[in-house]
Amino acid sequence: MSLGGGYMLSSREGRQIPAIGLNITAKATGENTRDAYSLFEYAIPGGVNGPPPHVHTREDESFICIAGKLDVMLGGEEVTIGHGDYLLLPRDVVHTFRNPYEDEARVISVVSPAGLEAYYQALADLPPGKKDLSVMQAIMADFGIELRLPAESSS
């Protein structure tokens, strides 16, 4: 709904971007915010892991949990966020998240500056099926995102 020069979107409304196994809804993008920030609504089904550990070198992220609970690893520390909790995920700090719980978790994510929507779209544009890790890493590198997989044990 257009509103006084802006717009309003209800929960789960916006541009759907089917990437990284999550239900991602872009609510505001750089196009809407003069590249200041992007805003997403993530729906993470129960039992689903988010992306592997990674670092954003260009943007800061914020999570506000609006439903359920989400386990987040940030800088090597684990935290669980629940309804109403806010978490800042600054650039250059390794992080990931997962929903090991039964209920869906929903998170509002503000990313500044804008641009992560193009990354999600690039992932969504990949052919269906198992993803080639080298292709994924090349896309990540294009957007200043570094994969930080745990070192394999040498046993």
C-alpha cells in the first residue's frame, strides 16, 4: 500500500527471494532507501540451519526476533535469541545461525548499507539441486562475503 510517499507491507509481504533454504522476504532494498539499508523478513523453519559460518566485509546486520527462537554463533560465541530480542552482527565478525527448535523462527534483519538483496538473488538464480561450493564462494566473493568453514580435524 502506498502511503504518504512511502509504503506499507504486511507480515510476509514483499519480494520473495528463494535462497539459502530460507523463506526470505525483501521488505526494503537499496532501490527504496537510496542504498542506505535493506530490510528482510526471514522465516526459518524448525530444524533448518542457516548459511555456513561467514563474514560480511561490507555491511553490518541486525536481527530482531519476532517469533520463535534462533541459535546464533557470533564471533565464536553462542547465543539464543527469542521474541523481541535484538542482535547486532557487525561486519568482519564470523557468524551463522540455526533453528534446532520445532517452531518456525521469524527474524527481521536490517542490513546496512544496502546490497545484500542482490547477493540473495544471485544465489536464487543458481540452477536447482546440489550447489557447487566453488561457484557459491565466487558469488560470495563478488559481494564481499567470506566463507569460514571450520578446519577439518586431522584424525
